[in-house]
Amino acid sequence: MGWLSGMGFVDLVFVSCALVGCVYFIVRLFLQFVGLGGHDGSSDLSSGMPHDIPADADAHDASSDSGFKALSLQGLTAFLMMFGLVGLAMMKSFKSELLALFAGTIAGAVAVWVMGRIFGGMRNLQSSGTANLGTATGKEATVYIRIPAKGTGKVMAPVSGQLMEVEAVSVDGTEISSGTRVKVVKVEGSLLHVSRN
């Protein structure tokens, strides 16, 4: 501990930040490996914020996902770790407190941004498992099972980027035979309203 006594206040701040960030990172990594890491670590410092994502959320809403936020424990840890390490290195190299503080802050901000991108990419790989039928509106579909004049049939329609078999009715109340190309006019619940092309 003798080397700590020779350090100035700014050096001690950098060392403390680096130690806190590194220790948390190592502990978290160890817990992940042994299966005790808990959830994805999205615990927001502003408690009380809902973290549930509706099943029918569109894919473009992934960027607002709470899987990673700058004010999460991961974000704070990443900032502290890089702030401390880079700041300490700059202090040892250039002996300039202002330069060290600036470089440490930039490095911490970049670390938070990189972690946010990584968590965002991981979120985009996940799927809720629930198809959003609304994405079929305006798209073309093919009648799979005949749609009677007053009843439902089935169509093969593009839903959330995949072809699905969905119940459908004719908007004008006319029969549509199998194999006919139709257009999805609107969606009501789990039922598509289609018209001939």
C-alpha cells in the first residue's frame, strides 16, 4: 500500500474508479459463468421504471429497449473502469490533470456507447415469439383455404417477415377460391380482411 501514499488526489480518484469498475466487472463475469448473473442487468438507477416490452412491439422499438441504458449499473461500471484506467495512464504519461480528466471522460463515454451498441445488437437477435399481424396490412397474400361468401377461410400472408397461415374473410362478402391472390385491407384481432387484387 506504500505506492498509494505517493499518489496525488487525482491519481487516487482514477485508481478508485478503475478498481470499482474492474472489481464489479470481474464479479459480474464470474457470476454469469456460474449461472448466478440474474437477469440481463437492466436494473435502471431510476427505480420504478417498467421494463416489460409489449409482445406486439415493432422491431424499430428495439433501440428504446431497457436491456441497456446509460444510467444502468453496467453503464456506470463501464464508465468508471475506462475513466480510471485511461485517466491514470494519461496522468503517468503526460502529468497533466486536465488532459487526464478529459481523456478519461471521453474513454468512459465511448465505453458506455460501445456497451449500448452491444446490448442493442443482442436485443435485436431476440424475438418475442409473437407475430404482429398488423405488419401484413397492405401486403399481398394467397388464399390457402377457400374463403366462403359468409365465412372465414385461410390465407398465406407475410407477417413480421415470415409467411404465415392466417384466418381471413372477404371484405366485400364474395367467395374467393383457393390459389387467388388477394390484398390484406385491414386486420381485426387475429382475422385478416382481404380483397381481390
